[in-house]
Amino acid sequence: MIEILSGIFLLLGTLFILLSAIGILKMPDLYTRMSATTKASTLGIGLVLIGTGIYWQDFGIASRAVAIIVFLFLTAPVAAHIIGRAAYFNKVPLCEKTKTDELGDRRDT
Amino acid sequence: MSFIEWAVQASVFIIGLSILIIFLRLVIGPGIEDRIVALDLLSANAIAFIAVYSIQKNTTTFLDVGIIVALLAFLGTVAFGYYLGRRQKHD
């Protein structure tokens, strides 16, 4: 029973990881690519680690898995924000379908 | 072959496939920012691969490696972002 639950978590997380990989290949510009990788990949890795933690049924393993999950959930938005801010001020081009670019030409000042 | 063995085999295969796809973006990425994002995602996928691999090989030692990889990936991404910001200031 536990093994079936763990396998379902593993497959679900793997699906989200595959979706994030497809997203980083197919999305039109850097910012949408970063959106796909940050959110989908964090969710996928969290699900895979939950599956690993409940497969072993051991407190040490579960605490390690929870530590990795908490660390990833804390650091993934910070890293994405740093890269996105540096890219935006380095004038990495936006997708042509972008509706609002609030700074626009004023991003130098 | 039980369900968990099948699930672990499929997970190893699909995570390896997505690592290949991300490596393609790492090669063709137009700018340096795309390559940094691809490297970040590669290290995140390495964590998931380590977790699945520890079930497949029936050892639990690899999860410590996952913690170290998560720490180093965050440090590397922050350092790259810091130097990108400084490059814009000096132009």
C-alpha cells in the first residue's frame, strides 16, 4: 500500500519535471522559460522527494527529504528573481506578444 | 515486476530524457541568462534523479548528496546573477 502511494508520487513528480523540461525548450523568451522552470520543477522535485520519503518509512530519510524541499521552496524564487532582474536590466528581449512592460524605455534611468 | 519497480524505472527514464532536453537548451540558448537558467534546472533535476536512484539501488546515502547539490546550485546561481548585475553597471 505504501509502495503504491510512493510510486504514484514518483510518477506525478516525474510528469511535472518532464513538463518543465518541455517548457524550457518551447517557451518563446527568457521570462516565460523561467516561469516554467521555477514553478513546475519545484513542484515536481517536491513530489519526487515526498515519494522517496514515504518509501523508506524512516525518520532520518524523511527529515532529509523535508530539508531539501524546504530549502528548494525558499531558494528557487530568490534565484529566479535575481536572474530575472539582471536579465531585465541587461535588456534581454521580451516576447513580441508581451502586453505590459511597465518600465519600457525608462529602465536605464 | 511490482508497481514500485516499474514506477522507479519509468521515473529514471523520464528524468534522464528531461535532462537531455534541458541540455539541448543549454547548448542552443541565445544568451548567457538562458544558459544560467538551464544550469539551475539541470542541478534541480540532478536532485530528483539522486532521490529516485537511491530507491533503485536500495541505499540511502545519496540523499545527503542531494542536500549538497541544492546548496551549491543556489550559491552558483546567485553568484552568476550578481556578476550579471555588475556587468550592466560598468557598461
